[in-house]
Amino acid sequence: MPNIITPVALWSSFDDTLDVFPEILSAVDEDDVRLEKLYFQGRQTENGRVKIAAAYARSLSNPAAETVILLPDSKDTIDFGLIKYFVKQGYSVLMVDYRGIWDNCDFYTVYPECISYANLQQCGRHKDYVDESADKTCWYEWVAIGIYARKYLIERFGNCEIGVIGIRDGGEIAWKLGVASNFSCIIPVSAAGWHAYAGKNKHISEEVRLDEETYCFIAGIDSQAYAPYVSCPVLMLCTTNDPRFDYDRAYDTFSRINPQYLPVSSIAYSMHNNNYIDPDCMQDLLLFLAKHLKKRQIFLPRLVQLSVEVDDKDNLIAKINVDDKGIMESSAVYLAEDSLDSARRDWITCPLVRNNSSDEQEFLLNIYEKTSTIFVICGVKYSNGFTVWSKIVVKKISGSFRNMQHKTRLIYSSNNNCDGFISAPSKEYSIGNIFYTDDFKIPELVKKENVKGIYSKSGLITFRTANPRFAPVAGSVISLDVFSDEEADMTITFTNIGTGEEYIYTVSLVGGIWQTIVAESKLFKTSAGIQLAEFTSQYGLAVNCSSPFAINNLLWL
């Protein structure tokens, strides 16, 4: 049986006293940024020390003492565009590679032979299992790189404020660094632990059976086990509709944060999004860094309190209570129905029905009459730009309410604003393949020939077709109004949510006019030419076009 080691025990004896012996390979000055590629030494092993590949950058005209350590996802490495972004925001930046040896890459962290499993391509069971003990996993080696990254900064610049931003697997490392070393703050992005529960839905009542190896993984590796021991403030950024991230469990990890730091920590959700962080969450990130690295006096409101109730008119409502110490700029309550798979959940914006006071509001939850389970969440933006959120409230539904809704053939119209669609993933329009800034709207309403429609540069995806309220009936035909700025090809794709199999229909559009597309299921074919037999609720829908476009009035006929 593997050894059960707790986070504190795992890192209490770690040796971070060794000199790092930096070796700067190159230094390039461009656009007021000095960018250095370098190696420095990491922890000692029986076959020698780890040789860490990194990039360090700072402003030439106004170099900042406050520094951000960037940890990419395990499948990625140093991203110079992401580094420059944070330098432009007023920070010095150190980004490290921890995935190790990689195809067609000659600048990477070198692990000694005895820990070759720290190379992602050679990790085997060392990433998802604890067969011996937690210190014999790639996670241990990756966290050790983060500890020595901090050591490098301290040796070179002396004591300074250092924060950590970790993306996906890098975020899981950030949780561990919050226990294993001293940082001013950590920001895990799409990282909340619960890897041992992958594929096990939180809302299924069946008991999850875990073996001894899994208990060892949870105790020594999974981030929810680290949350009670973090020694700095935490900002969790959560993507919805991301197949690699279960945001249903994110608040469970957040609520476990060390009580000393929970009041100064926060959690934020990127709604109507696939696997990217939206501009509001980015604003939270920058304000959080400014508060905890630059020590600016920035008001961080308490989280929103949300409850689901029945009002005196028999309407199902959400009631929110907000922090009255700040000025609320806007609020939004989102509703999803019945989908247990968080990545396929269709979020609907709920109408505000009543302001009870400056710190209390009520929103209508206009649920489908056959809904059995609802998911409700609220975000509130304050005048200083910081947005705080509630816990996701999950409630079983029984009985009837005055504001229940009937089944509809209309999947989307511009009256829904941007509800019903998310932007397709896009490396081209993101920073670091994760962050969207104000330059990219996700998605947006645009006006074409005085008619509004929904648009996203990267294409549009909806899971509303899988929602029973909007799902097709037997023999349905799909219809939508489309507009293309220029003559172009538009692809409409139905994807089997379970298998990923795609059925595609390509239509040539005339530029500059609204057109109505009506299509039977048999027009949609796989790459092998197999026709889609019938539209059913097991399919999601995607739309893309080679020209700027808009769609409206998507419905079943």
C-alpha cells in the first residue's frame, strides 16, 4: 500500500536552500520589455540537480519589484505573449517550463534520469496515481520547480512581493505552492482539484467508492486537500462549459481555504464561455494582484448570498444579498436546468423583478415546466470593477409555479441578447490560450442592416438544442436567419455530445443581406459521408463562417 502523506508533511522537509546558479542564454529588448531566456538549478536528486528552463521579463523604463510567476498548463510551455501582457500591466514576470522534454523543442527543463517521469511525455502513472508516495509523482517535481523559481527571484532581487498564476494543471501546482512556500497570493485558473473524482458527477447520489491508492492521491496531491493549509490569499478563476474543468466542485475547494485567508480570497466564474477566462474575470485578476502585490487599497466585496424561494405571487425566484460596503454597478443571475454535465450546461440570464433595498434584489427563475433540477448562480460587479459571485445553488424542483414556461421551438432570437451561445475556443484571439481581454467579445450582439444578431470571431456553440425546453421533436427541420459581410461559406455542425462525432452542412452565403437557411437532418454528414438520421437532444450545435457574420431566429420547424 502506498504511503498516505498530508500536504504539510510532504513539504515540511523539502530542501530549498541550494544556490540556483543562473545562466542567462539571451536578452532581447523590444517595445520597452527586456526578455531573458535562462536556466537555473532546481532541487538535488541522486542523479544530479534539475535544470530549470525559464524566461524572465521586466519593463525597461519602469521595472517592477512585484513579480508574477506564471505556470502554464502541463501541455504548454513558456508563452512570450502572455509574459509581455503581464509586464505591460506593471509586473515583472518569471515563466517556467515544467513539462520537460518535448517534440521539436530545444529549450525545456531537464530532469535527471531518476525522476524522468517528471517529463509529461514520460509520466505514465506518476501524474494520476500515487503508487508509492506523493513525493514519487510528477506533481512533486513540478511544485519543486515553483519553489526554486521563487528562490531564483529572491537570490537575484532580494525580498519582493511574488504572486503565482497557474493555468489548469499549472493552477493545481499553484495550490500546492500556496502550502509549500511563501507567496503574496496565488491565482489558480480552471484548477480546483478533485482529480481523483474525474468522471464522477457530484450530483449523482450514488456513493463514490475509492481504493487505498486514491485516498493517498487525495491526501497528498489533490488541491482540495491543500486548500485548508494555504498561507496566502487565493483568487479562483473558473471557466464554465470547459470539459477539462468541473466548476461544480470549485466552490467546495474554495470553502475549504484556510479560515485565516478565506475572508481575503475570492472566486469568479466566466459565464457563457467554453474554456476561456472573460474580461470581467481578467479585471478581477488584475485588481487582486494590485491589492496583494502592489499593496494598493482596493475594496474586495464579500461573496454574494443567494437563495431560491417562492414569492407571494407563487413565482419561483432567486433572492440575492450583496455587500453594502461598496457601490453595486450591475448584477446578473443565471439559471441552468437539469444538465448534470457541467460542460454542456445552458445558462439563461434571469430577469430582475424587484429591488428590495440597496443590498437585496429578486430575480425571476422562469423554469421549464418539466424541469426537475435547477442550478442558479449570481455575479455582482462593483464600481471599482471587481466582480464577486455566489455559490452555485442546486435545487430539486417539485410542484408548479406561476412563472413556469412551456416547451418552445425557438432556440434563439436577438431578444435573448447573448443567452444560449458561447464562443468557440480560439487560440488566435486569446492571450496564453486562456485569457480574453476587452478586445474580444464573448459573444456579442451586432447590427447588420438594422437587424441585430449574435456573433463571435471564433464561431458560436450552443447546447440549448440538448435542453428539453428547446430540444427538437421527431421530424424537426432546423431554420436560422444568417448574415455575412461578404460572400462566404458558413459551416453548421451538429456534434454528438457523447461520442464527439460531427455532422456538417456547408452553405454558400451571399454577402450583405440576411438570408434564411432551412435544412433537414440528412443534409448534415460526417467526413465519411454518413447522413444524420434525425435531430435529437443528444447533439450540440456550432456555427462558423469565413467572413464576419450574425445569426438570428434559430428555431425548429
